[in-house]
Amino acid sequence: MSDCLFCKIAEKKIHAKIVYEDDHVLAFRDINPVAPTHILLIPRTHMENILGLGDDTAKHMLAAMRQIVADEKIEKGFRLVSNTGEHGGQTVYHLHWHILSGRHMGWPPG
């Protein structure tokens, strides 16, 4: 989509601090981190949210997430978040997973 921020990042029309990329996904550091490690993982193909996630893309995203966790040496744990829709807190309508680590994550996440 021509006006999608994350599509522009995936196309490298907007700069991001990339930590992982392959033909299917891209991961980059969040510009407003809420944890010491805050990485966004997106599919290169535009889809609005996790409800559009197919098996093939899910497989690539999960493999990338595992590689990022290993590369970043996230050893004490992490939180994986996918906000969906207005009430779910989604602000960019391109599927993305937040990989959050580096501090204790409280519950409920609220």
C-alpha cells in the first residue's frame, strides 16, 4: 500500500535500524521503545493484522523471531505482542509483532 509506513520501511523508502531481513520478513528497532529491547517484525507483504496471516507467512515470521531472539541474545525471556484493531491498540495497520525484552514484563499488560 502506497501510504503504509511499514510498507515504506520494507521497501527501504524510509530508514529503519534493521536487525533482520530476508525475502519474506523485515525486523527493525522501534523508534519509541517501551523496553530495552523493542523490535518490530513485519511481513514484507502488506496485511492489515494477524487475522490475515496465512500459514506460509506465519512460518517465516516464527523462524525470523527465533533467529532474532538468538542474535539479540535474549536469554531471560521476552514478550511477543500483536495488537489488532482499535481496541487492541493497533496504530499502524500493517501486521507487526513487537518483540519486547530486557526488563520484567508485568501482568496484566494493560
